[in-house]
Amino acid sequence: MAVISEHHIFLSDDANVGLQTRLKDSITQAIWDGRFASGDRLPATRALARHLGISRITVSLAYDSLLATGYIVSVARSGYFVAPDAPTRIEAVGMAGEATGEQVDWDARLGPKPAALGAQANPADWRRYKYPFIFGEPDVTRFPVDDWRDCVRRALGKRHFEQIALDAQDRDDPFLLEQIVRRSVSGRGVATSTGEVLVTAGAQNALWLMVQVLFPQRRGVVAMEDPGYPELRNLLRHQGLTVLPVQVDREGLKVSRIPKGVDAVFVTPSHQAPTGATMSMARRNALLERAEEDDFIVIEDDYDYEMAYTSPALPALKSLDHRGRVIYVGSFSKSIFPGLRLGYLNGPARVIEQARAIRTLSERHPPGLTQKTVAYFLSEGHYNSHSRRMRMRMARRNEVLREALAEHGLTPALKRATGGTTLWLRGPDDMVDTEVAAALREKSVLVEAGSTFYASDNAPKNRLRLGFATIETALIPDGVALIAEAIKG
């Protein structure tokens, strides 16, 4: 139940209609349109009369008329409420929007709908599945909620409240920038400064900003991994760019297959999405050499580098770049939780300056409270501790998953995992991934069909991606047994 403010009730300026009727019609229309819902409490007659500048008796008479027609009900010593069975437009004429008369042809004005979340998107009700082998969802039961709550309290302290409450315009929280430089990108071997970092609303927003920066005329040729991140491919295509797929193998992107004439190359070298392959050092050096030779920019999406099992992990491409050709995209969505929607860009100061200006046109800056909270989470060491615990847990789940697959004669595409929270499974040649995935849903098992990650409609149909960040370790063997049964069936 909500309390309706008197400021939400308006009178028409039709001088040919009495005040009582105009007030009654205004409230009736609000209920009819669904703006006032069943059980909402109307303003007191005295308050509404004072707000509208009319007599209290006029308000009382209008309420009496609404009572008589069944739009509102009166509760002793509580006031007036919208009736539980008050008629609405939706009930009378069907779904909202089915208005009569000629309507705007939005299809002609808007053009084709952009491909947003693809077929690999997790269903909204994924929590009801017993065996969710999915990617991108957090293991919330292990998150240090108390530490996070303490960071929120500190961020909301009096010393910071004015800073987070005011409009920061195009500026980021300096404390967070400092922590990103000292505790995040530094862990990837990247030496940088706060002037070369821009906070974004997650990695997806960072990728969108880079497309706007590099291709302001919405023309260009880019290369990306195949299979690769579907939302990136959709973004690039929607911006009018020509997207050239480049094969990947156990060493990551096949640098020798990058076509001539590309303007930029998008890669996920730490854990290739979706195969999980880690780009070898030889490939990293070769990619930087090709970038210099062919004069293209490299966008490095390092979405979950914290989940590296082997130590030391291979350095980021950005750390090997001495010519300013690599733009680094970092994210806290996987390492903290995806609902946070916080990431960052790291690149030459001139690039960051341009990205900051473009960001200002759409969102100005990410929320100040979120930035300050994450800054404390990093500075207090909670981030590193949480990442370390998650890394150990994911390494164990990866081991259990591989053992369970081996028991059923299933072999992952990569014999050895260097990190990540997914496993790329290659099934029999005659397997159809979408059919297997559909059959498994009936058994409360969620898996991702591998074909959704390819650029071509003729993609291989015998791949599955199995995520293990969300599923409990003890449930993995039973879930794999059902997967094996579905594949063999």
C-alpha cells in the first residue's frame, strides 16, 4: 500500500466544469490509468483542499461521489483508499497500449530492434534449477556481506556525504581511482596513473564507450574472437561496424588469422570467452607486433583475471604494451557481484579524456556511493581476501567437474585449466547442443549451448559451456551424470 501525495492530484483548467466534478474526474482517471493502485490511501480532505486551493467541503463531496461509484472505500479512523475492485483501463480494454485510433508507426521510426541479450542469457528463474551450470551469476552465499555493509557505512559517513551527494559532473571518486591504480591494474603488471583511468558502469559500458571513441562516424572494420562474447558482437554490429570473426584455439586468438585492414581487435586473453583458453605469451607478443605492423588498436577485456589458478598468472597485454596501443577493460562485476555494475577503462590520457566526455553525455558518472564503497572494499583488503577465497573455491569446483566428466567419458576441450569459472565441453559429432540444453532443463539442469557464441549460423552444434560459479560443489557430480545421460541419449 502506498500513500498518495496531494501533489499527485491535479485539476483540469476546464472552466465549464465544476470543481467537485473536476476533482472526481482527476482521481477517477488516475485509478483508471493505473497510477493509483488498489489499496493506496488518498490524501486527507484538509491537506488536499489546502494544496488545491479549494474548500474542504468540495473535496469531501468529490470523495463521497467516488465512494458511491465504487472507486474508493472509507475505513474508519484511517481514511479513504482506492477500492480493491476499482475498474482500470487494463481490465476494461486489455493490455495497456491497445488504444483506438491511428498510432505512431514506431517500427518505421526506430528501425530494427538491436540484438541485446542473446540466447545464452540466463533465464530469470535460474535459481529454481537444482543444477545451474551457468556463467555470470554470483555465489552470494559466500560473499562477505558484513565487510561490505561496513564499507557502505563508512562511505555514508559525514566526511563523505557531501561529496557523494553533490553532482560530480564528469569526475570520478579520487579515492577509487587511487585504489584501482594501486590494487587492481597493478596486480596485472600494469603501471599507470589516475589520469589514465575512467570508472564505468561495468565492462559492457566500457566496451560501448570505446566503440564511440574509436568509431565516431560509425564506420570501421574490427576483428573479434570466434566463438566470442555475443553481446560485444551485437554491440559492434549495431554501431554499423564490419565484424570479422577470428578463430581461437588452445592458445587463444589465432593472431596469424587476423585479416589485413582492421581498425581494432577485441580480445579476452586471460580466459577466452567462452572457451576459457589463456592466450600464450608467444601469442600476446605476436598480437602486439601485428598491432604495430598493421596500425590497429587492441581492446583487452580482462573480465575475470582474479580467477587465475596458476601462479604467477601471465601478464596483461596492457603491461606489455609500450606504444599505447592497448586499451584495458577491467570489471568488478565478476569479482564482487554483477549487480554492482562497476568497471573501468585504462588507456592513454587522451583516450580517457575523450571517453570521459562521451560518458558525460549519457550518464555523467557512476553513482558516488557505489564508487566510495568499492574504494573502501579495496583499501581495507576485503577485495583481495574475497578474491583469494573465491579463487580457491573455483579451482576446487573445476577439479571436481573435470573428475565427474572423466567418469562419464566426457573430455573438456582444454586438458588443463589455468583459471576462470567455466568449462568448454565438446560432445559427440552428432550432438545438437540446443536439444541437449532443452532436455536438461526438464531435469532441472541449466547449461549453455555453445553455438550461441559463434558468429556464423553454421556454427558447430556439439559444444556446451558449463559454468560452476553458482552451483554447489557437492551437486556437481549428480549434475554431470544428468548431462552425460542427456548427451548419450
